Amino acid sequence: MSLLRPSDEKQLADAVAWAAAGRNALEIVAGGGKRGFGRPVKTEYALDVSGIGGIVNYEAPELVLTARPATPLAEIKAELAARRQMLAFEPPDWRGLMGVNAEPTLGGVVACGLAGPRRVRAGSARDFLLGFSAVNGRGEIWKAGGKVVKNVTGYDMMKLIAGSFGTLSVLTEVTLKTTPRPESERTILLRGLADEVAPTTMARALNSPFEVSAVAHLPADVARRSSAARAGLGSVTALRLEGPAPSVAFRTEAIETLFGRGARLDDADSAALWEEIGEAHRLLPPAGRVVWRLCPTPSASVAVVDAVRARLASAEAYFDWGGGLAWLSLDANEAGLDAGAAVVRAAMKSHGGHATLVVAPEETRARVDVFEPEPAPLAALTARVRSGFDPVNVLNPGRMREGR
């Protein structure tokens, strides 16, 4: 594979324009940590944007940060932490899950639309994207949004570009809204809840007036793998509270009045647990597995996993986002050539939601639908949008759907 390594936006635009003129498809890479997420891209050329990095501007009083896509996420987090700020959507580090050492980058997080446990309360990456610059499949530089929280600059392209996996345009600059870091955090651990009871408990916690910022349920087998949950033999249901210390103390008492006294993890210990939950790999069985990311109707999350387990006995799962996210692990041999897709998608169809195959061998990801299959009308709309940005299909062709 031949590499094209632009060092700035103009060189990147020229490279894409050259590719479009010759109909030379490009795989877009930066850190490379997400190459295994999605369908494999088979191209003769790779567009390496790792040279387009660095923080451009950080206006801490205005809660706005602008950076280039190859900026390491660790660099951004460190800069924000120095001002007691953070990215509220809590981008997860999936290096362990994907089995790579590549440093996560800002562009990869935005392009894949990732978010961690706080997503259920705060929103996803797209909800904090204020604006961006990018190069489309014609080699044209274009911009959307702005650098202020309130802007009315036209169509909300942020919602479209985030999670598009580099198939619409190549990001060259990203502006994000930041938020103050909470003064303190505490996680209340409710032990021993039956899995079928957990969705109702999580919903009650999220719908309470006590501003629970994250809720997850670890069944007994999963809880035992957690070094942060300090689990015994039973399940763990975790409720996180954040804010000023007196407020956290008051809300802790109120939550425990509703659900009973629980073990408490404060600050660093609490953060370690939610890091495990967001990263996933330490809570799931080790090698020889395929991993699915299910987004079911929260109340049906346990039923979905039970339906899969009835067909595939190796299934193990835990639940984040109040049940709106289930991490599902299957033995690769039992799952078969389709990585369990037929069973998983049948369960999702019965209960509502969508499923994404996150970890599987390359040949499997080339053979099955990694992302939820689209109904014909939606697929036609997707194709028209893709054609508008990339008419000759040069940017990450086949990354999300076969042939496009």
C-alpha cells in the first residue's frame, strides 16, 4: 500500500483531488487505532493524516477548544485537566478492546462518534462538536458550524459528520465544547441485584431528581473481573454522582433512601470503575471471542441478551447507559462464520434497537454487516448523501457498507 502523508490542509486537499481525478480510493488513517472498527477497507493508497495534529486554540473561559484531527486524545485531556475541565462525553480508550497500541486521536473519536458512560446523561461526541473544517471527496475544503456555543450557520452538519467514519469528508480541524470538571464524584454500588431487576432500578435512578450521571449493571461473572468494583460473588449495579462535595453527600443519602445502603467508591476509585466500564476489554472474557455493541430499548436489554444466550451459550454481557448499551461477548467458534450475526440481529429485531460488530477477525468483518442493515429507503438516502460529498467514492470505500 502506498502512503500519502500531507502535512497541512492544503496538501490534504490536493491529495484527495488527485485521488478523485484518477478514481484512486483512499483509506483514511491517523493513529490507526480504529482501523479494526468497521469493515476492512481494501485500497491501493492510504491517506495518513497523522501529520495534521496539535491544539490550535483553547479558550478555557469560553469552554471552547479547537484542535487538528491527529491530536492525541491524551494531550487534549491533559490540557483540559490543567484548567479543571473535561470532555463531557467521556471518550473511551479502546486500545485494549481493539488489541492495538496506537494512541487514540481526536479525529478518530469524532469520526467514529464514540462516547463513554456519561453519554446517557450528557450526550455523545456529536453533541459537543461546535464546528469543523474538512476536505470532501472532490478535494474541496469546506467548513461548518463555528467556535461559539450558540451559532445558527445553517444545516447541522455536526450530527452528520460525527460517526461517518471518514466516508463523507476528511476532518482537518475540530472545535469542541468543553465542560468544567466536577469537584468530586462518588459511585454507589448496589450488590446482588438480579439481572432482570437491574433495568428497572437503573431507570428509576436516572429518572430520579438526584442527577445520576452514569448507571451500569455488571452481572456476577462480569463483576468478578473488575478490579475496581471490589465485587464479591454477586452482581454490581453502579450509580455515579458528580458535583460539589456537599451536593454529592446529600444526593448519596437520598439515593440510598430509595435503593438501600451501598458500598461507596470516591473520586479516583470511582473514576477507575467507569474507566473499566467504558473501555470494556477488562470486563469481558479474554481472547478467542467476538464482541458486539448492542443499543437496545433499555427496558429490554436483559431480554435481548437472554434471547442470544438461549441460542449461543457462551454469551456474556454487561449493561451501560442505564441498559441502553450492552457489551456482548461470544466465543468465536460457537458464534460461527457470521460471528453470531443472525442470532444477535434476530434478538434485536424482536426487542428493538441496533447492533454493531466491534471485534472480529478481518475476514469476518468483510463477510457480514458490521453495522445494522438499513431499510431500503434509508439506504437510498444514505447513498445520496454519500454521493453528494464523495461522488466517485474515494474516501474509505466499503468502511460502513459493502461497496460504499
